[in-house]
Amino acid sequence: MADPYRGYNFLVEIDGITEAGFQECSGLDSSTDAVDYREGSDPNHVRKLTGLNKFSPITLKRGITDSDKLWGWRQSVVDGRAERKNISIVLLNEAREEKWRWNLRRAWPSKYTAPTFNATSNDVAVETLEITHEEVVKA
């Protein structure tokens, strides 16, 4: 039986933005609403039909650096000219070979959180970017 893959061994690829070193990537999930439907000929039962598919926003965290490409992408949304990009989240094995890939379609940054600053700590300053998207496809 093969060992499970480790959660720390991942890459995030964003169209046109080459940034490395994300500390955390969370929120990779999807759900489908259940829609109640009752047929007039069967008054005692409700059927459950599949409804709309929903995809949660992805949250990316990384130590802040000199690069402002992610900030610029977010600022384009604030300025009313949202640039949608495709994103891939890639899980690697111990040999750094690709094993799983989730592709996010038509993504844009919906929230940016600057680092928390504390003069009594020596923690890395971490920025957070929340990414909204329309679809997840496993490749």
C-alpha cells in the first residue's frame, strides 16, 4: 500500500504571475445544492434533484516579499478592471513529481489581507489572498 502524499509539497501556478513560496493553500472544495421537487402524483414524497454547483474561494498565504504582482492583480479588481486568470494547484510526491492537479477557471482575487505586525515577535510577515473562481477541474 502506498503512503499518502504530504500536504506541504505543493505548487501554485497562476497565468502570467510566477510566484513561489506559498505557505498555505486552503478552501479547495466544491458542493452541489439539493433541490426539492414534488410531483403532484406522489404527494407524500419529495425528490431530491441536483442543483447548482458551488466552489469555495481559495485562500493563499505567503511571506511578503519585494514582488507586488499579486497586489497589482488585486488592485486591478479594485480599479474595476478585473483580470481573470486560470490557476493550478499541484500536489507533488517526495521526488517533486506531479501527482495531482486541480485547475481553477476564471479566477480573480476577491480579498487581500496585509500581514499582522507585532514588534515583540520574529515571525515572518504573511500576506493572504482570497481567490474567487468559477470552476475546479481535476486534471
